[in-house]
Amino acid sequence: MKFSLFMMPCHDPRENPTLAFQRDIGLIHFADELGFDEAYIGEHHSGGWETHPAPEMSLSMAAATAKRIRLGTSVFSVPFHHPFYLAERMAFLDHLTHGRAILGVGPCSLVTDKMLFNMENEALYPMLHEAVDVIVRLLESDEPISHHGEYWQFDDMRLQLRPFQRPRLPLAMPSAATPANLKMIGKHNMIWLSPAGKNRPDVRRNWEYVEEGARAAGHEADRDNWRIATYMYFAETADQAWDEVRAGIMREAEYFSAIGLQGHYAEYEGQPFSEFTPESCADRRDWVIGTPDDGIKWLEEKLAETGGFGGMLLHVPEWTDSQKWRRSMEMFARYVMPRFKGYNAAMQDDWLVIQQKTSGGRIAYDTGGRPSNLTTREPNVGQPVAKPKVASGE
């Protein structure tokens, strides 16, 4: 299973933006040290809170010292850009990162950005679909291509710099329920960023749409490309974790409610913000606030619910100070990630056997000087490790 980091990023507008940007880049470096597989940054242009206007520039800076983590946009608001320009910039980033770039795309979900660019809602998804088809052709083609669509028209355009990854760098897209988007994810074998939440439709049915899109394009959908996204925050105890993030949760909920996303936190239609609590927001959005054991339990339940997926996308908001967030991320990397990557299964198994064979503070030895019966156990005794129905790819 892969583990990814996602930052909108979302910063209090009272802060110094220069310091916030440096903190974001530093968090990607920290994730790289902890063994995270991917990191994503979004594109936003207005609203005061989400302030990275050019995610590929942030990722390029991160790539200068990050050693292994893959770096993606999540997402470029595709209707704001000519498809050739996006393809070219990301092919360039792919070379700068030695093949670690991921192009995340979307229609734009920030209402103030739509207003800024004077975009009509009904045009966003058709523009997205047209542009993605063009981008894929540009990234994969050695020859010039022409396109005469509803929103873009051009003749004989070709990337002079093809991507470092062949046949192209991977694409990614978030989608909660729109069948046409899910089918497009399957069609182009994209990484599906699937948001958690108790108001989301049935995820198994959504995966069927992805499979339909893949079959129509002549290939099979790969569950390794499915990421489940949520927030997790850990401390030594659940009470401590909640004490550290309650105020931050409400700050973020106030911002998202102000830009028209109040329904994501509501328990019933039209619920006023005054009735929201940190606990009700976390419950509605299916977040995990507690200890690493709570995170393990959540992931095991999601594996059972979905039938298996390839990774988790961990949102990193600024609900509390950066040192506490780093501690939470470290706890995630130390205790949650190895459970699902299988790094420490044998070690836990051996320790359990030693405990079972210890009597009076000592292990019984046979006459040959070897620990008695240490090799007669069943593997993974007492280990309720989740076994997804799909290979992890690790």
C-alpha cells in the first residue's frame, strides 16, 4: 500500500505567506524522510486561505532536496489553462524530478476562483474532459497532433520535450461520485483520489464506473491506482489529540462554509454553522482524531468496505502548530504505515512467540542450546493484519 500527503495548502490569512510556503516545502521534505510515497499540492488563486498559485513551482523547489518521494499537483484547475501549456510544464517537471512527477487535474472546486476567471459551472466538466484527452495525446505522441474541439483548437502542435516517464507521466484526479469523471479515470488509467466522508455514495459502485471506463478503453482498471483520502491526527492519547485540534477544525470549517461547502459538514440540509462542533465535523467527514491504533482500525475497515485499494491520501491542514503536526506524521509513519506495508510483521510475530515461550522471565532451551519450539508456530500468530484483495505494489 502507498501512502501520500496532500496539502491544499490552507493557511490563516493573518500569517506571513513567505514563511507558510517554506513550511509547506519543509513538510514535503519531512514526508520524504518518513517514507511517504507521494506528495500533492493544489492550485488556487483567491479566497485568502489557499495560496499556492503554481503548484509545479512548489514541487520543483521540493524536488531539489527530496530524495525519493513522487510529486504531484492536486489539482491543476484545467479549465484555466491551455492543455499544451499544462502538458509542457509537467513534462519539464518530470525531467527535473527524474521521473517523479504526477499531473493531478480537476475542474476547479473553489468558488472564488471560478468567479475570478469568470467560469460558468456548466462548462467546467466538458472543458476538463476535452483537455485531459488532449493532454494525454500530447504526452504520448512523438508526432504533432491537431485538435478542433469545443473549447480548444490548434493544428500540428508537439511537445519538444517529452516526459521523462514513458509512455507518459501518470495523471491523477479526485472524484467523489460523478460517473463521467470516474469513467474518464478508468479510461486513462489515472490515479483516483477518492474522498472519504459519510455523505459519499457507495464506493464499490463508484469503482465499477472506473472499471467500465477502463474496459471501454481496452484495458483493466488497477486498484493500485486508488487512493482513499481523509484527515488523521494523532497524539499519545485521543483526549490529547482532540485538545490540540478542536480550535483548528472550527477555523477550517468556518472557511469552507463561507465558500459554499457548508454541506460537507452538515448533519442535515440547511444546518447552521452555529450548530457545528469539532466532533460533528470530524464524524461527518470521516476523519480520525486519536492514536495510531485508531488509524489502523479505520484503514482496516475501509479495506473491507471497498474490497481493496492501493493507498491512502493523508490531508495535512494546519489545525495546530507545525511541531505537533510533525509529531502526528511521525506517529503515522512509525505505527500505521508499516502495518500495511508489511515491514514489521515478522518482527511482531517473533516477539509474540518469545512472549509465549517465556516462563519465569526466561526462555526454555532444549539440550542443544536452542530456544525450544520456536519454529513450530503458525506465521503471524495473533496478527490481524488487513489483507486487501489486491496486490499492494510494494
